[in-house]
Amino acid sequence: MTQYYPVCVIGGGAIGAIISLYLYRGGIYSIPVFYYTRESVESIRRNNGLTVIYGGKEYLVPVTPFHYKNYCCKCEYIINTVKAYSVPSTIELMKKLATEESIILMMQNGFGSLELAEEVFGKRRTGCGVVFIGAERVERHRVKHNGGNVLFLGLRYWFNEKLFSLSNILVRGGADARIVSNIEFYRWIKLAVNAVINPLTAITRERNGVVLTEQAKILADKILEELVEAAEKHGFKLDKEKLMKIIIRNAMNTKNNYSSMAQDIINKRRTEIDFINGFISRTLNQRGINWVLTQLIHLIESTYLD
């Protein structure tokens, strides 16, 4: 007999673990979490769940770990937090987990992942979560929260009232979860934050606080010039100065956090640069600063990736 769960999480990394904590504290006590490696599954099992350090306290979230090729169940809500480049490998899993009524939320950096999921599952039940949370995975079963708790939730082309139930759970669990009708606007805001903080911290291998330096602000200004131009091509008029203020505030709130891209570089993993700065340079079809940053990150990756 098929087992049904209220929510399942695909990807138990930094953001997946924080989302699982919010769900657990919000009243969801059975949470399947899917991992790419069997080593991660075994680590979670030995630990009896995920350990999350949040607000100076240590929480054990008793998730049930599964390998991503283990199609165990059906889920009302499917939250996908894997890296953008790994989304195609999770499509089959999402198909197996979803019912006709399931809501699918994509929580990747950059552009491309939501669009792919919409093509497969349709626009009426596929949305995204724009995440402003700093966290790092310090061990396979251990994640540390480093600031921020804001989640913007929404569908681009449709409104689904089932989002309210999920939002209420996340809020009870400690998240500042907000349902918005213009999720695409917030995706561009998050792209601006990622386009500045991620490559600058990755290249310097420093925490987010490095973005507060004067040298970083000079580079940020040039990055945002191109981002504003790219957004306009997609019908969004953004204010560069307001974006800079958002980025500075975000860097201050998460100054002790290593960005996801910095963590990838430090741990010699593939980054999401093509979905962030690479997306901006492709949109403009030009070799500006976002193209240069993309090439620099790829150069670093080439020193350790086959």
C-alpha cells in the first residue's frame, strides 16, 4: 500500500535541513528527505535525524532519509532544494512522489529550475520559494543556521490556496513565510543578491561580510548595472540603488555565513554560477562583468573538477 505524507523534501543540504526544521517545529513530524548519496542516507540514519544548530540551540529533526532513487511514497507538498544543476536528475523522483493534487515548490538559486519544473508538471501546481536564509552544512547530518528566515512563496501564473496551509506550518515553525502574487519580482531580487554575494565570496573564499568592503561595493555596482539591464529585457524595471541597499542588508544579516557558492568552492564542488551570473550575461549576450565572474568561477572549478 502506498504511504502518503503531508510534505517531503528533496535535498537535505543547508536549505533543505532548515526547511525541515521549520516543518517539524510547525507540526509535521514525519518528513521524508531525499539524498543523492547513500552515504548521506546512512549518516542521517545513524544520527536518528538531522541536527540543526539554530539560534544558538541544537535541534534533532527526526526526518526519514531516502535515496533519491527510492520511490517510497506520495506527498501533498514536494519541496525541492537541490542545486540547480541537479534538478533534471530529480524530475523522475518528483513524478513518482506527486499526485494530481500535489503542489511542487522549487527553491533553487538563479533561473532555469522553476521553468523546467513548470514544463513537466504544469503551471497550476508548480511554484517556487525565494529563500533569504544563510546556512551551511558542516557534516552530512549537521547544518548550522547563520541568519535570515524569510521565504517568499508563490506560483508565477496561477494562485493556489493550498499554499496557505504550507505557509502556516512554516510560520508556526519559525519561518517568516509570505505568500506573494508577484513571485517573479522576488526571483529577480534574489538573483541580484546571489549575483553579488555568491561569486565575490566564492572567489575570495570569505564569509558574506566581505561584501561590505568598499572594494566589493565597487564590483557590486557594476554587477547590478548589468542585472538591471537584463531585468528590463524581461519586463522588470529595477532600481540599482535599492538593490544595493537590499544586498548590503542581507550581507549584514548573514555576515558570518559562507554563501552556497563559497561552500561549493571550498569543498571542491560544482557551483550554480551558470544559473546566476551566467544567466545575466546570456540574457545580455555580452561579455561584461557577469561573464568575467562566470569564467573566473569556471577557472577555479577546472582546478578540481574532471
